[in-house]
Amino acid sequence: MKHYVSRRSFMKAAGVSAAAMAMAASFGTQRADACLPFLKKSPVTILYTNDAHTYIDKESPELSYASIAALKQSYVSAGQDVLLVDAGDHVQGTAYGSMDEGASIIQLMNAAGYDLATLGNHEFDYGMARAQEIMKEADFPYISCNFIDLRTNRKVLPAVKRFYLGGLSIAFVGVTTPETFTKSTPAYFMDETQSKYIYNISGGADGQELYDAVQKAIDQAKILSDYVIGLGHLGVDPSSSPWTSREVIAHTVGFDAFIDGHSHTEIPYEEVKDAAGNTVVLTQTGNYLDNVGRMTLGTDGTITTELISSYEGRDGNVDAIQAAWINSVDDMLGEKIAYSDINFYISDPNSGKRLIRSEETNMGDFVADGIYSYFNEIEELNCDIAIMNGGGIRADEYAGYWSFKTCKEVSPFGNVACLMEVTGQQIQDALEFGARYAGSGQENGGFLQVAGASYEIHTSLPNTVQTDDKGVWTGSATGTPRVQNVKIYNKQTGTYEPLDPNRTYAMAGMNYTLRNLGDGFAMFDGAKLIKDYVSEDYLVMASYAMMFGGVDAEGLGHLNTNNSPLADYPGYLIHYENPRGAGRIVLR
């Protein structure tokens, strides 16, 4: 009996007076401390988060929106000035975000008392229309100096937000990573025909376009300000160059501090020199609400920062909203579907370093095998090869019961599987594009995990793939390909055969990669669609888990190599017990 799960079957400031402001305005571009000497000054605390990614199911004293709300309220109750801000990527990541496209997360942030946020790349994961709805649902404003509507050449959002607290004028400048184009879905930034871009995240191939946009916003923010704080989703990962926060600071003048996100890096306090040699404080909390940052702005110009990893207090109202939503999602997704005998990894089990975006892992194999099996076994359509971008595989899962929620944790984006007819050359181009950083230490969310195929990456060869200034593929490698010895599994002979660049193959994957230019995969433009919108990513994965044999007394199949339906395919490369996978991808 075939187990089929489809989407259809599954879904059952405190401010100064007007007179004071008028007086301040008459002083032109002087700093506020020179313009408002009559205001009593006191330190201001800024609490900040980044890359929470909807990880809300934490127990006290671990941090949650309920505890962060209580922490903020503790300052308010003590009569101290405080702001709560977020540096992006808060509406997507787990089932708690994707099940209602971030609506409940925004409700929690509203209740927690957030004052300001900037856009991360994952705020666009539910589409441009939904991103704009999210910003309207928020009780707090969003800012970004480089999110542009190309139809009007105007910024979509304000670049600057100013607060007057503690007798201080504090201006925030919002910045969004230009990597949003490829790390979200480029098609979301295009018109309905996908023929031209109508939105832009300013960046520039050399970073100058971004630096200019940020400097213009800083110049605006400096007017009547004691402090200018960057609130950006840029990160410090070398793969994000030339758009990292350190590079932006180094190429601009005027920031006093920069609250960062995107790279999931814990930076309690770091001093970075700007273009004029001035010291700028850079900080980032890491990810998943593991920390909340606390920045203190002194009345004398001093800035201190620290990361707080726990807080005992919890706001009752936020806690109730949070618990109700967690219980609702858990009820919807909590049904047991399988039992795993082994651990599945996206990371190195010894060091914890994430591997899924640079090499093969057993979880990468499992997810790709799920897509491959879905079309071959459930849809009963020939599928020669399946691909899955490493950035779409989000969690380790350990031995024990699996539920729909487990699969949603691994594949949370809600992308939909499709089957395309492509040429061997398009497969070669896709693998080459995905492997362009492999072996360098840089991650690439577009690194391709595969099923029904194997390939080598010769890491000593330089990357010569052609891309545009947004990182979108524009042409094949101009030099010797890094990806070589590509082979496709032949189900009739049970052997892996060399890729023929001139013949056509049936390739399965997610619409994100194959149809929407996700991660910049533009080489499939014009490919023939065989079948689209068959099932959501996590449901494809769940369907595969439910196909395993070794069924126990609970009626659950056991996840291991021998019980996979693909174990019946002669010569098929499969070895889930090895955290590094079955040897489908070899780095040389």
C-alpha cells in the first residue's frame, strides 16, 4: 500500500514636547546634545534579538518572547528608558512560523512590546505580498535603507527611525542583506511574468551601491542625534562579502554602533573602525533566541553591550498567546509517522559545524531520496535525479519517534515539489553552480544534495561560473569545471552511467530551485514542466518516512537503510547509518 500525504488531505516612545522639537529644529544639523542642553539625560537600554527563526517552544529560564517581554517590562517598572528591537529573520524557520505564514509570530512580537525591526532575507519567504502584509500587521515599524521599488525608484520603507528617550536622540538605520535575492526567492522580486525585477535590495557587485545607500541614511540620521545605531541583517560570514556588516562599517562614516544579524554569530562586543578611523561597536546575538542582547547608551557617549542567555521572568499575556499557538501546531503536526533507529545530521556530529551547505550528509541524502521516491513510487512517474538545496534542510533529527512536526522542522519553507524535463548540460550547470564555494570554507545555501546521481567536486580548481551582480547564474563555467564525473542512476541496469549533456532527464526538486530562481538557479529557464505542485516539502519527506518497512507493533516503520524502499533498487547508493552519507558527493 502506498502512503500518500498531500497538502489537501493533511490540512484539516517617550517624546519631547512640540515646543522643544521646534526649538531643536532651528539649530540645523547640530547634534542633539548641543541643541537640547536643558533636557535631563539618563542612560538608555536597547534590548535586541536577531535570527529568532520562530524558535518559541522553550522552557524557562531559556529565552522566549514571554521572557524577553518580562525583561523589557522590568526596566519600565524601574522607571528606566528601554527599547526592544529586532535585526530580522523572525517569521520563518519552524512550523510555528510557517503554519500561518508568520501571523502568530508577529502577534507575539506585538505583545512583547517590540519597538522596531528590520527585514531579514527570510521575511520574504512567503512571497512579496505576504511580506508587506506582515509589516502592516506589526505594531512596530520596519526600516530599511536599501529596499527599493524599481517602478518608482523610491525606498519601500523608511531608512531611519528616531526615538527620544532619556533626554537623548537615538536614530536607527535599517539595512537588509542584498543576498535576499538568492537566499529567498528571486521571483518574488519580479513582475507577474517574471520578465523583470520590480523590487531591488541595493548591493552592487563591489558593495559600493550598498555603502552609498547606507551612508545617505547615516547622513540623514545624524541630524539632531546623540547616537546613530545600525540595525542590519548583513552578518559577518565571508561568503556574504562585500556586504558584511564589518565591510559596511569600514566603508561608511557615522555609525556609533551596529546591531547585526544573518550569520547567526555570537558577537557580545566587537570594535570595528569606520572609514574615518572612528570606533563602531558591532554586536549580534547568535540565533534562535539563544541570547538577547543588551546595549547601554551612556549620557557621555559610551556604549556597552552584553549577551543574556536566560531570564526567569515571563510575561503572562505573551506566555498565554505563545502556549496556545504551540499547542495548536503540535496538535496539528504531532501524529507519529515513523521511528528512526539512527541519527540524521545536517552538521558534523562531533564538532557541531554545519555541513549541509558544503558537502553530503545523511539527512541530505534522506531528503533528496524522499523527493526521488515520491515521483517514482507514489506519483509513478519516471524521475532520473532529484536535487535539494542544502539551505532548505534545516535541522538534525535524532533517533526516536518522527511526526509531521519532525519533517516540518527539517523542511519548514512550504516549497512544493515539481518534476521537470532538463538537459544533461543543465544538470551539469546546476551542480557546478551549487558547488562553486565547496572546499573553501564558505557555505552556500544552494549546495545541492542529490538522489539518483553522484558527482565529484575538484576543490583545487577555481570557480568560473558566470553570475550577475545579484549572484544569479548567467552562464556555464568558463574554465575547467569543478564538478566532474557526474553519473545518473539507471533503474533498469542498476548502474550509475555518465551524464550525457545532450540528452534529456527527468529532474525533481522544489519549485524554489527549479522554477523560482531560488539561490540564483536560473539555468532551468525554459525547461519543460512535467508535473508541478504535487505536495509541500515536509509532506514529501513525511510520505517517504511512511514508506519504510520494519513496521513495529505501533504500526510505525523504522528508519534505517535496509528498510528504505530504495534498498530494493540494485546498486543504489544509500547508507543512512553514516552521518556523511553514501558517497554520492566526493570532494577531491
